[in-house]
Amino acid sequence: MSNRSRPDLIGLIALLLIVGVLVGGYFLFPHIQSVMGYQDCIASGRITGC
């Protein structure tokens, strides 16, 4: 008799991690883009026009 071990979950965990990073980036990108745009606006000296 051969003992069946648990299936290797490394691949599944890696896939879930990659999908999680992609989904997180999709939802965080607009916020990060607005913050970067605001920083660019301040750096250019147009504080009131932002």
C-alpha cells in the first residue's frame, strides 16, 4: 500500500497570491494615481489649481 500525502499546495498558494496582488493593484491604482498627481501639482508650484 502506498500512503497518499496531501496535495502540494505551493502552486495554489502562489496563484492566489498573484491574483491577490493583481486585484489589490486594480483597486488601489486610482488612489495612488491621484496622490501622485497631487504631489506633482505641489512640486510644480500650482498649489491653488490642484
